[in-house]
Amino acid sequence: MIVGVLVELSNKNIDKIFEYLVPHNLEDKIKVGVRVIVPFGKMTLEGFVLEINSVKSTEKELREIISIVDLDVVLNEELLELGKVIQNKTLATLISCYQVMLPKALKAKCGSKINIKFDTIYKLNNYDINLEKLTTGQKAIIELVKNKEKVSKKELVEISLSSLKTLVKNNILLEEKIEHYRVLYKNEKYDKKELSSDQRMVVNEVINNSRNIYLLHGVTGSGKTEVYMEIIEHYLSLGKTSIVLVPEISLTPQMVSRFQQRFGEMIAAIHSALSDGEKYDEWRRICRGEARIVIGARSAIFAPLKNIGVIIIDEEHSDSYKQSDPNPRYSAKDVAIIRSEYHNCPVIFGSATPSLEVMARACKGVYKLLSLPNRVNGKKLPLVKIVDMNEEMKKTQGYFSNILIESIRHCLEKKEQVILLLNRRGYSSFVSCKNCGYTFKCPNCDITLTFHKSSNTLRCHYCGYGEKVYKACPSCSENSLSNLGVGTQKIEEELYSLFPTSRVLRMDYDTTSKKGMHEKMIQAFKNLEYDILLGTQMVAKGLDFSNVTLVGVINADTSLNIPDFRSSENTFSLLSQVAGRSGRSIKEGFVIIQTFNPEHYAIELTKTHDYLSFYKKEMVIRKQLKYPPFYYLCNIRISGKDDNFVLAEALKIKRSLERNLNETIILGPSAASIYRINNIIRYNIILKYKKTNNIFEILEKIINHYKTNNKIKIDVDFNPSQML
Ligand code: ADP
Ligand code: ZN
């Protein structure tokens, strides 16, 4: 028997199938999709069996595989095929496309070995025992085991270890090992809600015409989550499974707990806070069909579920669904569509502020548009007030306008709660000298260092470089260094001086880095232990607090100033999201947005919650500037150590593209906006095109041309989410 094996070395050069012989004693255990250990040159490598053949295709003498790693396949037929499609769409190596699908515990390069854990349990073997012959300890054990199906070792050892041993030796008790899962789910009581007629219509549309791709455009608080759960329940009753993607699961604990309450052990929630062992356990529960609803961030789209009934992508506009680094640079939304074709199931993209790409497809009828235009129970969307900070800065010193201060005071008096957003996108706190203007930069990268108060250090967020903060400026020696840019800590201080008796809960990267902290904070705020929740982007999403009646945005503009064609879209969407946290229950909500650009349409239109007007305006601009959704983009990154060499090769590539591509706009090469990272120089060439034509073929040729050249690295990113 001969097998084709793809080895675990992500190198363009050897990303192909190699043939091996299978020793006779392993023949009946070998399957397509299991991992094997093989000799490779002088190395021993792990690889995936992709083919089983009866004849060899080369003249060369074949070597034998050493052993088989898995009893069961780790990549089923569907996923093996999916990997090939992703390879074609991203031009990454096939092995990287398979690796991205598997939990870390299954990767050869995973540092520590992750084991399956077992519990020892006991069952009664012989029911007709003569109790009189037994000791008291033995009797107590039998009593316990008799009434339960299985009892753990720990419980019985507490009674008597020696009695337990005797009972096992005499074959009265049977000892068994069962797998122990590290994550536990509770079955809780869940009050199912009577759906509104709008919600019911959406649910019926999906379950009756189940092959479509849908865009569910529903304002914040319109009951989208409730709709998702109803649809999932329908497919569950048909014996089918579901995938739900959320942008960042650790930031949406409220949503996950609603799913858990309703579906209990049917759920596997995969998130970054799980240990590698926990992720591995969840993955096995999914493979075995024990978990039938998977909730997770981007990579959960590869969950090895069989018989999928529906795939839901919530907050579809989030850029977290695109993997931008490393390879494969895939979009979970594309993968969802590919999987839905295999399973013949619907896909639902949900959002209050859909991405322009998805909305444009919905308007053209490629996707089917479903709307929930109103909040549940006729609740109104909150009133939004936009405050011009150009005017306010003449009157006040701090970060708060008078109207925001007054509104917070009013809210606190009524014993209602406040959420404050500090928009930190594209923004970091850096240190500079007030005297000479010196700023601290990373010696390896073209980027200012970020100040970390807790450790009093300056850090580079790209290469990890760090240094202690000096008192004096290294350039002019004056003691005039200042920490520019506001952090949440500074705002918190100002809040306490304005409202000394208020209870402020600060939620940002620093305060939530400990496992479980984020959830605890949300619970505490819900229990009214705090009056004001102050935080970065993480307070904008998915939170549902009934007592919040005021949302304040300290600085709406920072995300507008990023040099990215999506900055207006991102700003509009962020402001709409955070505004949607206000007035979600009986009490009416109010939103105050502080900005230096009150007339900018991305800010002005949040006032009327007018997504459609925003969409129309932004589409005009995208059309003029030839951006998505009118053109596709592809970013080609050319990088290397030697400045001149990299630029010269980039120019060659550009000329070759010009010769070979028709109907394509070719921009660059231009220095990437972060020109140097870790002493690697980076140039970008950007392609804009309407039809794919021969682009994949030409780019593949270029990648292949450079694959043995270790002075140049070529990366391509189709539909990039960012082009730093
Ligand atoms: P979205 O996901 O669109 O923001 P949710 O599903 O979170 O909306 O619903 C908003 C709030 O309304 C939640 O507190 C939810 O429990 C409640 N809700 C949703 N649908 C109904 C319904 N049909 N009846 C009563 N309450 C509902
Ligand atoms: Zn650096």
C-alpha cells in the first residue's frame, strides 16, 4: 500500500504530496485524513495522509511511514476539500490551510504535549451480593454506587480506600476510565420569549427557503440574537448542527451565556481564554457529535461539525473575520459560504451596520435582505446629541463638555447607569518631549513606542521591544517629557474629581487581561455595583444592561483620522453600536457624542440612526475612488532586509504585472505605512480590479519565482482588512 502525505513544514518549496509505503501491520489502520510520522531527508516529520494509492507514481525508491498518530481522522473529507479551495483563494501553502483548521494541541510544533484527561469511575458488577459478609466501609460504598449509575473515585476513596480495593479485587465493583472534559456546561432554566411578528417572519423565511445567503439588517436591540436561537433550535430538532461566529467571544459573554442557558451541553464555546487543553476537549466533543452548536470567533468556522443546518455570522461588518496575518489570509465569511454549499444550508450575516460589500450584494439580490427595523416591543432608539468640541474647548479644560457633565449628573441622581466610550482605534498613548518635540521610537520598527503605566515602560507593539521610561529627554536633557494622548486612567481620574461619590468601573486591556475578569465586571455592572462603565471599544459591543440610559463618547474622531478607506465606515459602525447600548429597556435612552468634526457624515448620520443614508453617501465615495465594493483589492507585500534590493525587485514585479494583467489598476510599489518592522523593509503593490481574470495565475507565478530566494518575501492578501 502506498500513501500520499503532506508534511508539516510550511515552506512553499515542499508544499506537495510525497509518497510513502505503509508497513503491513499498519495497513488496516491507515485512513485519508489521519496524521502519520514519516522520515523526510534527515528529519522525522508529522504529516497528513491525503491519498491512498495502489501504484506508485515515481521511479524512486519509497520510504516507509514510521507510525500513525491518530486512531480517527482529524480532517474529514469535507475539510480536506475545503483546505484546497482556501489554498486556491489565498495562494497560501496547503499545509497552512490545514493547520489553521485544527486546535493547537494537534499541531506538531505545539511546544507542550497536551493530554486527554481521564476520570476513574465505578459501577456495580454483581447485584446479588451478600451484604452481611461485607465490612461497614464496603457496605457504605455499595449503598452509594447502588443508587447512582456511576460514582467517581474521589467520592469512594473518602469512604475507604482499602474497602474500595477489596470490592474491585473481588469483582463486585467494575473500574472504568472515561474521558474528562475540562470545560463544564450547566443546564439552566431559560425563559423562551414569544417572538414578535417581525422576528417570526425572519425565522420563517430562513427555515422555509433554507438555501439562501441572508443579510439580517436589524437595528441594535431588534432581537437578532433571539432570532438566531430560534433558527438554531429548528435545525437542532431536525438533528442538524449550527455554527455561530461572533467577533471576539471573550467580549460577548452575555450573548454566550444566553446560548448556554438555552442549549446547555449542546454548546461548545471556543474562545481565546480557553487553555490549549480546554480547546482540545471542545474540539473532541464537536467531532463526536456531543456538542452540536459551536460558538466562537473566526477560526470556529472550521469546527468539524457534520450535517450543518445553519451558519450565522453576527456583527458581520467586523474586520476580525478576516485573518490578516499569518497565512492563510482567509475570510471566515467566504469559508462560511463554501461550507454552506457542501451542507446545502443557509448562511446568515447579521448586523445593525452591515459592511458595504455585504449590503451591496444584498441590494443587488445576490444575498437576500431581511430587516428588523424596530427595537423589540416598540422601544425607541435613543436620542443622540452631537457636541462640537471646537466650541467646548474654548469653555472647558478637561475632556468633558458641559452637556456631558450635566447629563451624567442627572443620570446619577436618578440612580441610572452610564456607559462612556474612549475611542482608541488607531490611537495609542505615547511619550514626547514638550521642549524639543522628541518622541520615542522603536529601534527596529518605524513606530512610536506605547507607554504602559503599570510597568512604567515604553513598548513596541510590533516586535515586543521595551525600555524603561526616562525622566529627562534623551535629546535635549530637559525634564519635560509628557504622556500625550488620553488613556482610560486619565479619564477615570477626571471623573472622580467631577463626581467624587460615583462608582466608576474601568474596562480596558489592562483591567481585563486576567482570565474571567471581563465577565466578572459585566456581572458587577449589571448588579448595579457601579454607576459608570468607562472603557475602550470593548464596551461598544453586545452588552445588554436595562438600567443604562446614557451613553457618552469622549472622542468620536480618532477612528476617523486613520488613513484607511474604511475609516468612515468603521466610525459610523462603532458609534451606532455604542449608541445602541442606551435605553434598551423601559427607560428612554440618551447618547452624547463629542467630536471635532460635527459635520462629517459618518458622525452626523448617527444622530438619526440612518444607516441607509450613510450607505448611499459612502457608496458614492467608494465609486469615485475605485474602492470596494466597486473594485476588489489585493495587497502584494514585498519585504526583505536590504532596502535597495527590495525596492528594485518590487519594481520588477510591478513591470511584470503591467505586462501580464489587463483591466487592473496597479498602484505602487510604495513604502508600507509602517516601513520597517523588526528591521524588515516593506513595500506594497496594490491591485484594484473588477474581474479576477488571470490574477491568481500570475501571482502564483511570481510567488513561485521567489520561493527559493531568501532575500525577498512575497505575501499576497486578497480583500485585505488593513494595509499597514
Ligand atoms: P440584538 O441582538 O438585535 O441587539 P437581542 O436579541 O439582544 O437584540 O434583544 C434585545 C433585548 O430584547 C434582549 O434583552 C432580549 O432578551 C429582548 N428580546 C428579544 N426578543 C424579544 C421578544 N420577542 N420578546 C421580549 N423580549 C425580547
Ligand atoms: Zn519594534
